Amino acid sequence: MQKEASEGAFGVGTFEFTDDYSVFDFGKMPDTIPGKGEALCRMSCFNFRHVERELGVKTHFHKMLSPVKMEVSLVRVLNPADNQLKEGSRNYLVPLEIIFRNSLPEGSSVFRRLESGELTLEDLGVLETPKPGMKFERPFLDVSTKLEETDRYLSWDEALDLSMISEDLLYDLKEIALNINDFITDKAASIGLEHADGKLEFAISPKNEIIVVDVFGTPDENRFLWNGIHVSKQVCRDYYKTTPWYAELEGAKKANVEKANWPKPGPLPAELKAIVSNMYKSVCEAWTGEKAWGAPALEEVMNSYKAFLEKGKNQ
């Protein structure tokens, strides 16, 4: 951190991207994915520049410092649970994650929430129970907590109360989210991908304006599909779901075992790790138009992944 944030002024900091990855809230996994950090950094910087220039959206982005670092404005993190957030507060992280859903791929939390009664068909704006792959006529905006130990979904009234922002600012926030979703969806389509869903984070500036923070429009923040196959961190989740470790982990969570004592996973298979590495690189190169690695074409990478999946089925 180069300069700390105060109520009246942004701070200045560096956002560093790494090759680490995490699934199922475990934390840092035992290996890394080469090129992942650089791919996410390049895509994030590209996206920030675009929404600022083309959409007039205010963000925390300053500039790209290196292939894995960008300079950003810092805001304060005020936790509602500790009564740090007051009405009229300025320059703080809005304690919400805004999720936009264009379709419901297999594994979407929406199916679980419908089954449990947390969501209704009316909430989704549909008449029939959706099936995996269903596309919304209009994007469905969802909202969850950001600073709690385990994120939980909220109604928009709850989100308004928790975040201490005005109804006008919440309206602006939703409009920005929908506009950015449109940009990501169109950009993804231009390189042969479907944009299923993604998330955004926001802050209130010292001038009481909505700004976009964190990062967006990457295979970690968003779920992309190529011919129905995931092109995102979901690939790693899907692999680990097939391992004994996943069942052990779920058992430990249900038994309320302390996180420090959760079972430890093994690394990704070398073949899959190489495929996922190329997946990040090829998506980044197609998205930004910059040939940072000379990665294989996305179609070639995805066909390699299809072959990997088929091999797994036949074993």
C-alpha cells in the first residue's frame, strides 16, 4: 500500500495477481497454474480501460504496472457486523457482491436455492422450473454479502439496509452492473464464448459516487462456456469433485471441523494443469488482442480438454 484511504480521500495501492487458485473455500491449493495471474491482470486492465472509455463508468483502476500488477485507488473496508458502517459514510467498499446471470449452467447455485425455497420462480421471472442451460430473456441480478465469513444471498431490501447506500445509488449500481454485463457478454460472444454469469464489486467514493472495484470479466470472476463446456475456474472445481478429497472435505464441513484441520487436496494432474494454463492464456489473447505467449487457439485448447474428459470417462 502506497497511501492509506481516509473518509475524504482515496488511498493508492497495488493489486497483484498470482498463479494461485482456490476451490470450495479451501484456500490456496497445493500447486499453481502457470500464466494465470498474468492472464487475469491483462484482461482486467483491458476491461477497466474499456468501461471507463466506452461506458463512462468510474472505477478504481489507475494503470498497469507490470504483467501481474496494476495500480488502483483504495477505499476503506467498513464492516457492518462491527457497526463500522454508518449512514452518510464515504469512501468505503459496498459490502455486497452483485451477480448477473444470463443463463443457468449446470452447477449454478440457483438450482439449490430453488429446491430449498430460498428463491421462487417469481423471483427469477420465469413460469416453469428451469433446467441446466436455460437462458434468461433479461439478465437476472442477484446480490450476496461480501464481508461475512460465508457469503449469503440477500433480498434487495436487505442489501439496501446492509450497505447504507441510498435507493438512487442502488439504482445506479444496478444500471452499471447491467451495462458491464452487456459488454462482457458481447465481448465473449466475439471470441466464441457464452457468458453465463459473473460478479461485480462496488465502492462509494469520497464524493458519494458509485465506482467499480476489484476485477471483472475474467475466467475467475465470470463463468464462460465454449459449446456448453466450462471455460473458467469451474474446470478445477469439476476435477476435484471427482476425487475422494471432495467427499472428505464436505464431510469435514458438515462436522464443523476447524478449517486448519480440513483434509488436504492433491495437485492437479499434469495434463489438466497444462490445459488449464493454456485455457487462461488463450482466452486472454483472444480477449485483448495481445499475443503475450503465442498460446494455442481457444478451440484447440478446448478440444484438448474434451479429450481429457473423455479419457477420464473411459478409465
